[in-house]
Amino acid sequence: MALAVSRRATGAGTGAAAAYRASGGAAPTRATGSDSIATRLKIGWRAAGSRQGLLSIGGLPPVPGTLSIAGGSLIFQPAEGDAAIAYPLYRVQVSDGHPVRRPSVTLLGVDPAGRDSIFLFHLEGGVLETATPGVLREVVSQASRVDSLGEAWATNRFALVDPADTAAQLETLQALAATTYADSMFRLFGTPARPLGLVGERGQRAGRLGEYIASRDSISLSPSRMTQAAQLRHALAHELAHRWQKAMPGELRSLWAGVGPIEDSLRYGFGNEQEHQAEAVAFAVHFLQTTAAPDLPTDAALDLLQAYERLVPGTRVMARRLVAQPLYRYHPLASTLLAPARSVAARGDEHAENVDVF
């Protein structure tokens, strides 16, 4: 699995270079609100005027949150209380000796299905899905709109572990292997023959977050190249999916029949079916973990699944396959996802008015 971030995030001028946060250093401020993902989805992340959106950060599955504008940056506040993230809406380039603002937001597409249109935007290292695009739509359609915005800034990204501290990296992997999450993943896909290890020098030079070595039945991860624990969990699920591919190639081919390709050239797995499948599995795992709350409305959960499917086609297929496993026997969506006569994408078609919120 190569570095699972949009190539935009690694380009010049992003202002978001990864850095190591030393032990005891000041951590980013966390929100203290009581909203859970279940609560936030009950409200409806697509509700007109709600300033809601789903953000895929660094290639990860989308999470719900609140949108606002500060100066020339979009601020995304995740619903689960993680630190707010700032994305600059423009970059400054020099043209004929003068600084010129260029939009750093592009429109990936518009999905007209369902109750309202969903706009998908590329930011610096993220993909935003929202029904209330506001100023983002103006920035995309009128490049000069950025000239009226204030100063643009971006939040820093910090590495999980010091790249020079091999012992700390191994401790991080040992801690991951001891979590209930890892235990669940091993129950789903089997436990590799060897303990989790670190990606070697060759894989690091290739920018890999994780590797599955089939000949050794081993998984290696690279926590020093990650900026959040969610990437570590996602990488584990992704690499275990490669283990599943090796063990059950016929089943994977059967499951994959009719699944369309990833359309976004910046999304990991684009043009590579093996990696696409592994990403769909990791997305499906994330979806099932996220929607395990018993009070989450089914319609809200299916809306979220559709959002995952927009980014990585095949997520729905893999979610249906995984929820049939004993691990998810009591998952709130088990009966819905497995119902043969009901499309898990089906939901009401009532249309809410699009409202610009920024």
C-alpha cells in the first residue's frame, strides 16, 4: 500500500509538511462538545443550512463535521471532537514578478442522486462532500473570487512517531496489535504468521505506509510516515485485505463482478484493481465500526455508506460480505445490509433546498 494521501498534499506550497511532535509537546486542541457521530448523523450531515460535510482526510474514509470559513481557509471541525483542520482555499504563485493567488480547490464532481445534490471538492490533501458548497462553488467557477478572501493558512501535521526512533515505532505497532480493533481484524482475516513489523528501507523509499509480504505471511507498517492513529488502523485493515486476496482469490473475483473503477485519479487504488479492492475492504471495515452505535438511524447510515461508495466503489459490496461474519452478527445494520430484496442504497428522494452557508 503506497502513501495513502492525495498527491496534492505533497506538492509545493501546501504549507502542511509533516513534522514530528515530541513527547510532552503541545497537542492540538480538541473540541469538547458532546456530539457523537450518531448524534451528528441524526441531525443530517446533508441538511440544508446545517453547514455540514464529510471530509476524507489524507485518503481515509470520510468523517462528518462542521464547515466554516476563516480568512482564506476552510475550517473543518470533525464531529468526534478531533482537532479542527484548516485548508487554504488558494496558493500564492509569482507571475511576472508579482504574487498572484490561484485557487487550491477543484470540483471533483456533483452527485445529483438522492434528496439533494452532493458536491465533491478536492482540497489540499482532502476530499470534501457537502450539499451546501457556499463559497467553494464560487472559488471553483470564478478564480478571481480568491482575491476577496483573507489570509490563507493551514494546520500542521505531526508524525505519530519520531522517524529516527525505531524502538518507539515498534512499541506503537505492539500497542496496535494488542488493541480490540486489531483482534477484530485478525478474527476477520486471520492472524499473520509473523508479528507486525516496520516497512523496510526499500518500502520507505517508495513512500509505503504498509506492505503485505505473501511469501512470509507478514504485515509491515510505517507509523513514522503517518499523522494520525486512524491511518495506522486503516493500513492494518488494508494489508490484511491483501492477505484475504491471496487466500480466497476466487471469492474476491466473484464479489468484485460489476464493481466500477475509482474515478478520482488522486484516490489510492486508482487504476490498480488489487489496491482498489484492499481499499474497499478497509473502507467497509471503517464503515461497520463507525455505524456500530445502536441509536444510529438506518437512513443516516445508508447515506454515509453511499458517501463511502462515491469515493471507493465496492465499499458496499465488501460491507455486505463482512457483516455476514460472526464478528458483526449483532451489528445494527446486519439485517439491512443482508436483506436480499432491498437495495442498501435505497432511501427517500425528498429534495432539500440547497443553501449557501459560508
